[in-house]
Amino acid sequence: MIKAHYDEITLCKYDLEEMITEIDKEYKNQQELIQTILGFKNLLTALRVISEIGIDMNQFPTAGYLCS
């Protein structure tokens, strides 16, 4: 039973990795720019930033608005 659960989780992990790879293709340029910032080297961290604030920085009049 534990082995079957482990196998199911492993399959889910591979599915998630494929989904992340697809998302990364769509936002590759933005992801690479974010990863140039100190502390944002991890792919998932960069994608989290994109998911939280988006890619259109025009919505923030100043950097202060983004940070607040």
C-alpha cells in the first residue's frame, strides 16, 4: 500500500515537472530576467514572482507601489 502511494506521488511529481516546463516556455524571457536578481536563481522562485505580480510592470507607477 505504501509503495502504491509512493508510485502515485512520483507520477504526480513528473506531471507537475512537465507543467512547470510548459509554463517556463511561455515566460522564458521574464524568468531569465528575474533570475538575474540576487536571491532569485531558482526557476520556481522566478515563476512564483511572475504568478504573484505578473509580467506587466506598468501597473505599478513606481517601485514603491510594487514593494508595498
